Amino acid sequence: MIRFLEADPMFFGSGYAKADLIRFINRMPLTEHQAKRLRAVALAIVDRRASQEFRRYCRLAAKVNHPGLQEELRIRAARGDPAVARRARWMLAYVESPPCARRAGR
């Protein structure tokens, strides 16, 4: 599943497949190695594009949250391409919000 997200294939219905995989991954216990790989996936999606499953990636980033991830998001939010900065701010806001606020949709 992680390899599929790392490869980020684009085909008809791939966004739905990725969203479902992320939902499933968010329910699983992860090793530190898996969490590290998923942090890289989250950063890669911030760098590439906003897609219909972007909110799922934000939830994934919240699950694998780490100070290093937050720092990388802050760096991207502060400089560079405006679209990348916007996506980084969105993900950072999601990662930094408490879980109860995320469940309430805030």
C-alpha cells in the first residue's frame, strides 16, 4: 500500500483508490520506518499537486506527525511556489490542530 502511494500513479479512479488506502492505513498501527515513508509521501503530494484526495493526505500527515515533518511544511509554507506554500499551510494547519478539532471539521 505504501509503495502504491509512493509511486502516485495517475489513472481513472486512482484518486478514489488512494483515498481508500489512506483511510485504511490511518486505522493501522505503523512502524517508525513505515511512518517515515508516509511522511515523505505527504511532503511529495504537497510539492506536486492538490487533488481530490488531498484532505486524506492531510489526515495521513496528522497520523504520522513528527517535528521534522512540521519543520519541512513550515519551510515550504514560507517560500517558493505559491501553490506549494498554500498546500503546505493547509497540511500544517491540519497537523498542528488537536484531533478533536479535526473530527469536528475545524
